[in-house]
Amino acid sequence: MLAAGFLTGIAAAVLLLDMIVAIWKVRWAKGFWIANGGMEYVLMNAVVFGLFGIAGAGALSLDGALGLRGRTTVLLGATLVLGLLGVWASTRPRPAVTRLEERGHRRRAA
């Protein structure tokens, strides 16, 4: 989608979210430099995808042909908000189950 310039804001936001999760889950603990498995290269990719999302597609893109060139940053922002909410919701800890609730569940299952 990004190469063809089709819904550039959404494509850039999805790739940016992918890089954010890669930094957060894998690369952060390894430091900055890529030689140590760090986040240097992934962070550079995140910046590039963010800039693509802000700049938008060119006149010869599918967005240009469909008249969507002015909506790129809106699509980028909306997709980032929804994606970050999804990442946040998927990483929240499970509520603690009390021993009484656990025993009651086992009785019903048996």
C-alpha cells in the first residue's frame, strides 16, 4: 500500500506501529546500537514511516488519483490512536482470580 500510495496514512501508521512494538518488546533492553541487537535501525525505520505518513503520497499515487492526498495525516493519526489503544489493551494484566472464585469454577466444571 505504501509503495503504490494507496491509503498512505493507514499503511504508514501500521508500519510505524510495528516498529514501535518491535522497539518496545524486543530492542529496548538491548540498548541503542544495532551491533548489540539494539533499536538504532528499527528507530530509523519508525521515523521514516512517520515522515511518509505526514508528507503523504505524491501526485502520481493512487491517493492522488482518488483525491485522498489531503487526508493522509488524518488517516495516520486515527490509525495510530486505534493501534496504540489495541496495543495497550492487549498488554494489560489479567485481573487476579481469588482462590474462592477458582474453587467455585472448578466445582461447576466438574
